[in-house]
Amino acid sequence: MTATDPALTALASGWSALSLLHGRIEAHIERALQAKHDLSVREYSLLDVLSRQHDGDGGHLQMKQVADAVVLSQSATTRLVTRLEDRGLLTRYLCPTDRRGIYTNVTESGFKLLEEARPTNEAALREALDAAARNPELAPLVKAVEAIRIPA
């Protein structure tokens, strides 16, 4: 295949549209979360991921798993955890079975902020998808996103 191959051109166009949709959604949600809750999209995502942990087997995520879940490098995730810990939204403690492991838990304040921010996040997501659906280039992607059903 060459760089002028129509299949590659279509693939690049699709990727460009997907990237545009993601950027618009993230920016819209970012503005809403910052304005109402002084929370970034990444901070919200981290709190959301960590809020789903539990004390059973495999219930706590290692920092690499957290980083993968919030799509950040491990060092960026560690900095983000530190910022939220400094705000009293997270705590860290040593793994009881492996002293090298450090777990992170959401505090009561963190859970409260997450629950307050969840409706804002969901409303902003809906608004961003509705706006994108009016763009002919993005409408098929919005439809695809809306069709995804991931079991809880």
C-alpha cells in the first residue's frame, strides 16, 4: 500500500474524526468540571477508577493498572495521585502482603466530590455528543459511541 492508497486515506480520515470527537468531548467536560467542581477530567477519571476498587482479591489496582485506566504514564499518574492526596481526596497506604506495593483509596471527601461531579460529567458528555451529532463528519462516530454497551 502506498501513502495515496484510498484505504489508507479513509483510515486516516476516520482517525482524524475520532480524534476530533474525543478532543471536543474532553474539552467540554473539562470546562464543566472545572467550573462547577474545581476538578479536571483526569482527576475525575482517577477518582472514578479508584472508587471502583474493593478489598477482595484483586480489588486494589496497582499504579500501572491505574495509569492504564486513566491513559497516563505511571509518573503522570503518580503526580496526579499526589495532587489529589494533597487535596484530601485520596490516601495512600502500604500493601499489607507486599511492603513494596502502595495502594490508593478514595477518601470520604473524594467520594463526596465524585458523587457531586458525576451528574455534571454525564450532562457535559451528553451535551458534547449532541453537539457533535450535528456535524456530518462526527455523527456516525457519535452513533457508534451511543451503541456501545459495556456490562458493569
